[in-house]
Amino acid sequence: MFLGQYTHTIDDKGRLTIPAKFRDELDEGAYVTQGFERNLLVYTIESFERLAQRATTLTTTDPEARAVRRVIFGGATEVQLDSSGRILLPPFLRDYANLDGDTTIVGAGEYFELWNANAWLSELEGVTDPEVNARRFSQFDLSAG
């Protein structure tokens, strides 16, 4: 499970160091795809395969389903950790998420997100507002038992 927030810098070659706590789950590799807020989502192979299996059941006759498939598959790439614990992010994904320096890595359970550091600060304002969160959480049953 991916938890916490970390800040790392993307180097000139497009490599991003992954937090040490996340690396074991990425031993087999990972998939990076476009997120919904101009961020990137990083999935383990297993998690992405589950997502892909569900996405491939969407009908190709529905324009919205085709768009979802394009985002998931057309906006994705497979990555491997190098010996220094880094992944190489291709230019099209770095451009999509405006990643060119400081990058915030945010755990989100079965995946983690990559954010432009400034964009994350703006997003963080919304996800830490107590009143907004009270409304958000009331929509879901997150009880432990």
C-alpha cells in the first residue's frame, strides 16, 4: 500500500527517484498513466492489469468508453526501476503533468500520484479543508468494521 507524501526532483534526463518505501512493490515494474487533475498515476503491474481488464470490457461503440480507453492506454507507459531506484518518465507524460523539477509523490493506496510541486500545493488546499472533507466523507461508508 502506498502512503505518505514525498518530494523528489526529476533530473534533466526525465528520471524520478521513487521513495524507498515504495520500491519493493515496484520490483516487477510499474505502469504510469495520465491522472485526472494533470497529474500522473503509478500502478503496480498487478493493479494496472486489473484496471486494464475492466477497461477492456467497455464497449467500443460508446464514444465515452473509447475516450476512457484512450486515456488509460494511450496515456500510459511501462517503467522499470533502475539500480538507483529511479523511473524514466517519457516526455509526453512529463509534459501532460508539467513535471520539470520538484515533484510531489502522493500515496493513494493501491497506486501513487506524481504532481508538479506547485500544483500539489494548490490541490492540498482542497483536500485539507475540514468542511469540504466532512461533506466528502459523508458520501462514503469508510467504517472499519
